[in-house]
Amino acid sequence: MERDDERAPVAAIERVAVVGAGTMGWQIAALVAGSGRRVSLFDALPGAAARAVTRMRTELPPVIAGGAFPPGQVDADALVARVALPDTLAAAVGDADLVIEAVREEIATKRAVFADLSRLAPGAMLATNSSSLPSSVVADVVDAPGRLLNLHFFSPVWERPMLEVMGCGATRPEVLSAGVAFGRSLGLVTATVRGESKGFIINRIWRAVKRESLRVVDEGHADPEDVDRLWMNFFGTASGPFGIMDMVGLDVVADIEASYIAVATDPADRESPTLRRMVEAGRLGEKSGDGFYHHPDPAYREPEFRRGKSRPE
Ligand SMILES: NC(=O)c1ccc[n+]([C@@H]2O[C@H](COP(=O)([O-])OP(=O)(O)OC[C@H]3O[C@@H](n4cnc5c(N)ncnc54)[C@H](O)[C@@H]3O)[C@@H](O)[C@H]2O)c1
């Protein structure tokens, strides 16, 4: 049942709370503080929010100096001074206009967080930064799902200054518009996803690329190096699908593949034996030193690779 605040005007987004201070949370909090807003950062793990602030102090100055910080040339000390680290979730979100959830990618955890947010942040816009879950999966635990949406940021945000905005099916149009305006105010290229799309826009397209790249190799038509070499020439990029999969981590790629395969209607959309063998062998890409390439100096980064004269791997 709709509450009165379903019809209330959307407040200007001045105070923002970020819940979860891991890989994404600290970057999102930095963007928000960089845009001049006050931000409260909360993490259930003691010390995690303080570590996030340490990362802001050490990692932001070169990004800002290099001109890559999406909000622009801001003073890093002043930015950090706008970040508060309350001890409790209630204190962090109580007066927020917008809460951005960035906790681990697990439905039960997200549902518990959104049930708390529904109670503790009355009237605030509630967003999830999930990379695969539509916000509709938490809509039933939020009192007024008209205020719920996906705000999907990318990492590292300074290299991928983009935001995808998607509703939960019941999101009020003015909440979606406010999400778009917010993304633009952070200096991000902001796109609205119409309706509901698993993988939003880019992750969904990237998934199709991964699936077909793996399939071409699984079927024995090409080896990973030739797929990447052709891709790099065709699209003029510095890496190809297999090089990028190595960067992401092949265990993570396998988990993401599984989440798409679980809902696939095409029987040909099934687990890649190549990927499975590599994960089983502990060849996880950059993080393990070995994957489709040897790291930290993979062959595709050599100037000659693109022209088909790679050194033997
Ligand atoms: N890492 C990426 O490249 C990336 C990109 C886009 C979106 N995402 C999404 O962002 C979200 C966070 O990912 P991440 O990579 O930052 O994860 P992470 O593991 O680095 O950080 C998650 C943080 O959440 C905290 N946490 C867990 N449960 C909590 C709770 N109940 N309350 C408060 N804090 C809690 C953890 O202590 C941890 O610090 C996920 O939904 C993920 O899918 C990640």
C-alpha cells in the first residue's frame, strides 16, 4: 500500500549516505563529497570506513591532479572533511536525502539492509549499486518502492566515469529523473535503462561478448590470443575480451556467467568448459599470475602482439 510520502516531492539531493565502504563504497563516497555534498559512510565491519578515508587521502590527489576526477579539480582535504563516519547505520542514514547501498552482492544481505533502510531512512531515495540484481528484488521489503532504484557505478570510477540508472518497476518518474540529475552532477556519463534489464546496458552487452568469445574457443575455432588480436584491431582497443576477463578474475567471470546461465532460455547458453577448467586449475587471471595470459606482463600488452607477432606464452 502506498504511503503519503509516495506523493511527496523529491527533495534536492544534498545529504547522501553510502552503506558499505569496500571497493565501490569509498569511490562513490569520494565522488559525492567531491561534488560538494556531505556524505556519511557506514560499514558493518569495524575499521572499514576509516580505511576508506585513508584511501581517499592517498589515492585521490594524483587522480585529481591528473584531471581524471569526474567532479573536477577539487581540494582533496576539503573533500575528506565532508565525509562523516557515523558509528551506526541509523545515524548514517537518518537525515539522508539519498542512500546508496554498496554491500556485498548477495540477495539476503541486500534484503536485510533495505529492510533496515526502509525504517531508518524515511522518505529518502534508496539506491542499490548492485552489478547484477535489479532493485525489484528488494522492493517488497521497502515501505514505498516508488523511492527505490538502481544506481550502477563502475570501477575504477575515474577510468569509467559512467552511471546506469534503472527503476524497480514502481519507481516514481521524478525519482528516476533525480537519479539522472544526481549522476550528471557528479560528472558521470549517465544513462537511463528503460524497464528492467539483467546486466543493465553495458554489463549485458559485455556478457554477450564474453559468451561468444568463450564459445568460439570452446568449439575450437580460435585460440584466445587470436580472438583478442582481431578484436583489438577491429575496435582499436588496448585489450580484447580474454585480456579483460583476466583482469576481472576468472572466478568472478565464472560466477557472473552462472548467474546469466541460471535464467537463460537458450539451451546453447551453458557453462564454458574452457572457463571451468581454468578456474578448477586455479588459473584465475591477474590475481593468480596466470590465466589466458601470464601476468604481470601479459603478451597482449606488447606492441607486436596486435600485428600477430607475439612472443610465445
Ligand atoms: N567491484 C566492482 O567492480 C563493482 C562494480 C559495480 C558494482 N559493484 C557492486 O557494488 C557492491 C559492492 O561491491 P564491492 O566490490 O564494493 O564489495 P566489497 O566486498 O569490496 O565491499 C562490500 C563492503 O560491504 C560491507 N558490508 C557487508 N555487509 C554489510 C552490511 N550489512 N552493512 C554495511 N556494510 C556491509 C563489507 O564489510 C565491505 O566493506 C556489490 O553489489 C557489487 O556487485 C561492484
